[in-house]
Amino acid sequence: MFGRWLGSRSQAGAGRGGALAGLQVHRSAGVLGCRVLDPVSEPVRQAEFVITDGVGRKVVGGETDPFGSVLATVPEGDYRLAVTAEGYTPFHGAATVVAGGHANLGDVVLQPAAPPQLPEPGDWEVEPNHSQIGFTARHIGMARIHGRFNTFAGAVRIADRMEDSAMHVIIDAASIDTNVGMRDDHLRSGDFLDVARFPTLEFYSERFVHRGGSRWAVTGALTLHGVSRTVTLDTQYLGLGHGLQGERRAACRATTELHREDFTLTWQTMLAKGIAVVGPSIAVDLDMQIVPKG
């Protein structure tokens, strides 16, 4: 494929023809490329790649295009290319780029990675000392405010078939913490969480959908501010391990986005020029570790 675009190595300078005829390449640079495929020769889109130089410094990085292609212009020298994609084992290759030349690694075929071992069936619980429920909100149209909930508990029932599992998490609304006391008091007030009337947030799910590799979608009902809405957690399962006391642990990361109006959290004030003090959406990030119950 790259041969058709770039021509032979001797033609890869400023005078090359083809689709990249208008590409200006510095006289001391060359082109490094490949095509990333899966085992049935389909292109792997949005695979991440990093090109490093001879001493390990990152030179360029990005994602493969819709055709699975990697194409980068770099100074002449020795390079290593690393390609990673969800559900596949990483690829590492080396190439030497000469001025005016094209170092083509050809077709890189990624092999499926073995999925991480799932937790054993049974009752597990969230271990709060090694877990975090955080959030990020837009402030005055430019900055971001980061916060977390300091007090929460959760239980997970792992079924024989992971897709039949269930989880329940309860969060103490008053434990919200953005590291600014006055702001936290406002968030606890009737303008926002109204913790006197709604002391907890709760999430219950019994729908675990495998999206491939270590990715799962965990869909359930989130009750916030007295309103329940369906929410899906984009979840990456990180596998099993052991703690300092030898206890069995499983871990995951999850993200979702909430829209304040969906939960009647509609307080707002505007600055000059119509800029909202608080943005309409909240990004939620969870880092969870679970241990066998009891």
C-alpha cells in the first residue's frame, strides 16, 4: 500500500508522485510507516502507536487511521515502533529511516490477547481504602473542578456467568469533597445535592455486557437527588491480584458522564457575557477494588 503512495525509496524525496506528491518532507527526514491488521487481515482502527528514538525518547505518537495505517515523517535515524490496541498483544518493531527514504514495516498483524481472569463466583465487597469515586465539572466555561466522595460502600455478586452478575453501591452525599469548604457546603445545600432530603446516591446494576478484551459495559439505575436514571459505566477490568495480607482482590476502572438536568440539579447563575458558572455535565471516574465478602 505504501509503495503505491510513496513510490520506491529513491523516489521518496520532494519529487515523488502519487497521493502524497504535495507532502513537503525536510531534506534530513524520511517516512516511517506500516499497516496494522487483525488476524483475519481487517484493519485495526484507532490502535495507538508510539515511535521512539534510539535512546527511548518519544518522537511522535497517535492512532491508526480508518485503514489501519501508521505514517510519520521523522528525522533520519534508528527508531522503535510500538503499537497497542484493546484486546490484542502489543507489537514492537525497529526501523532505520534515511533522509528522503521510506522505512516500510509492511503489514503488522496483531494477535489476540488472553483476557484477564475473572473473579470467582460469590459475594464480593468494595474495599474503600483502595477505591475512589471522583468527578470533574466545568467551571466558568474554562477551568475544571475536581472532587470526590469520601464515604461509600458497595457489594458485587459475581455469577457463574459474568453477564449475570449484579452490583449495588451506596454513596454518602454529605461526604462530597472538592477541597474548598465553602464550595462543598454549597454543593450539600438545597441548590445542589440537598443532602438533608437526599442523604445518599445509589447505583444498582444487574446488566454486565462484555465489549471485548477487558472492556465491559455495566448498565444500571443511578438514584441522585431523588431521581433515578439509567446510566452505563464504560468499564475496564484490570484483573486479579493479592493484597499485602495475601487477600484476593479484583480491580477495575470506569467512567460515565451525567447531565445535571437529568437529575433536576438545575441551579445556575451566569457571569457577564452569558457564561455559566457550572457546566451542564459532570464526568465521573471510578477506581474500584473488590475483595471477597467477610
